[in-house]
Amino acid sequence: MKTYVVGGAVRDEMLGLPVQDHDHVVVGATPDDMIRAGFRPVGKDFPVFLHPQTNEEYALARTERKTAPGYTGFVFHAAPDVTLEQDLARRDLTVNAMARADDGSIVDPFNGRRDLAARVFRHVSPAFEEDPVRILRLARFSARFGSFSIAPETNELMRKMVEAGEVDALVPERVWQELARGLMEEKPSRMFEVLRGCGALARILPELDCLWGVPQPAQHHPEVDTGLHVMMVLDLAARRAENLAVRFAALTHDLGKGATPPEEWPRHHGHEAHSVRLVEQVCRRLKVPNEVRDLALMTAREHGNVGRAKELRADTMLRLFEHCDAFRKPERFEQMLRATECDYRGRSGFEDRPFPQAAYLLRGLQAARAVEAGRIALETASRYPQEPARIPEAIRRARVAAIMPVWQAERLAQ
């Protein structure tokens, strides 16, 4: 019975990167051997055990055989006679198919060290095409390791997988899981570049894929191409270390520009309504968490109004706050402003331009939230006991009056 550290832990150690988790493979053991040694079984599809002290995962060496389409159609075989090399052969990329023994020696049957030095992602074997999740994983790795390229033969294999319909068999939850992880990487645009390069993006997110080649007004978007703009917005959100909800809002805020007819290009009047519809469609299909969906919908709907904030009257500003439920959820409103700032600055030559609209709207919201709505409600109810409809209107008038000095100060400053 021998144990080895395998996969990403070995790769990251060689790259000098911090290692988050250690995965282990056990060769020459049975499930009973593991239990007698104090390990706790946790695997359902194949034997995986938790170490009694460290709680790290130890999996018995195994082989796998494709039996049905999709990423779940596999039969696994784990037995004491399965070798380490056989276990490594089922892995996706050569840089993930290395193992470190207890004495520190490296087992590298597929030249992972060579590809690591060359900064190349290369599939281990033709078995790569049996699992469509590997396309998503490779795209995600590309977002994390921006200096790596994909071997041409691997990209061609992924394209064949897409053409064979393997990507269509992916379940929504797994697609979202991989996309969400990729969005949180250092350069998330690389993930979508890889997915586009093999044709997978058109199957997974056709609403996004169609944005490349759609023009925008050059005076506002020197980069012109909508797909390029969205990637710039997304990467800016990543550089600003925004959370997942803001990054997803950055990704989806302009989906509607792919739905406007070509005769309306490049101005895309009313694209916000199209964007809302398409964001709802994407979120339903991928089962996106509610808090992520809600911010994306708000950003798609309101980013144009935020950009025009300096033109809004005090009562219009209040309607924006109400529409965004900003009095109950001010933190989400502020996240929407951050996503919109990424939209504004995610353009060629706009990266360092100021975006005073966010601070202006926050000053207006702070003033409106300072209004004592409860006191006004009681006073109005006391004065007009038979007319409850007067209460919300009285609160609105007070809030508009509170916003007015902010609006006036902005007019004077212009």
C-alpha cells in the first residue's frame, strides 16, 4: 500500500504557487484496508476516504470506462492491482497527471513537467474527449494561468467534442459551477476566449457568444466590438477584486445588444429591455443563485440610467432608488453601481477616467434614507385616518425634498 500526492497540488508546488488542497491516490489497497487503517469512507461512485487526522481525501487508484454520453456516463474500477500510471492516465491534462511519492520523487509518465515548463495545456490521452466537463475545466485553468497556451491538438479535440454534441449533455448545475469558478479567476476573459475558440460558448451561452462582431458607437466605445467590450468590463471587475455577483453582472449587462436588429446598429436603443429578458433566460437555464441573478437583472436594466445620473431630477432619482429597492438593500444598490462603473471604464482609453455618477447617487440615497419614514407615516395617519394612501406619498415628498439639496449642489458644481 503506497500513497501519492497527485494532480493540482503537484502542479502548483512546481509553479511555486500556494497549494489549497492535497489530493492523494492509494495504490495496492482495498476499501477494507483503508477502514482498518482508520480512514473514513465518503465516496459514493468510487472509493474515497478521509484521513483520520488531516481530513484530506485519499482515493483508491482506479481506471474508468465510458458507457454513456455526458460527464456521468462512466464505470469506474478500483482494485489493488490498478497501478499509479493507470490512474494518472485517466486524468485530463499532462500538467495534472503527475504524482509525488512520500520520498519527494516525482512520477511523470506523460511529460507533465515538460509542458509545465513550456506553459502548455495538453490532454493526456484521447480519453479526454469522453468527459465534456474537461472543456470547462481547461477554460477555467486558462483564466487562472494566463501565460499558458493550449496545444493545437487539444483545441482540435475539444472542437470535435463540441461537434459531437458532448457539451449539450452537460447538466446546468455543473456548467454554472465551472463558470462561477472561472469568473473568480485572475483573468476570466481567457475562459470565454477558450470556449469560443472550440465552439463551446455557442452551445453553453449563445446569448453571450453572439455579441462578438456586434458594433457599438465608436465615440463611446473605441473598442467598437460588443464582445470585446464585455470582456474588458469583466476583466476590470476581476482586477478590482469584485465578488461573483458583480462579475456576473459585468458579464451579462449588455446581452441585449445581441438581440437588437442590425438596422439599429450601432446605437442599440432600448437594449436594456432585451438584456433583462436574456439575463432571466440565462439564469433560469443555468440555475444561477438568486442573489447573483437579482444583481445581474438590476445592472442590465439600470446601467444606462446610472450613466445618465447627472441628468436625473430629484424625483427621478428617487424612482431609481425605489425601483432598485435601495432603501431595503443599499449594499446591493452599491454593488450595482460598482458593476456599472466597470461598464463605463471597461473601454479602450476609459480605464482611468473618473466615474462621479456613483458617488453622486450614493449621496442622494444617503439623504433620502435619512428621512424618518416611520414618523411621517404616523403623523400622516393621525392627520388623515381615513386616507391611508396619503402615507406613501407623504414619505415620497419628504425624500424628494431631502434629495433636492444634493441635486442643487450638483447643478451649481457643473
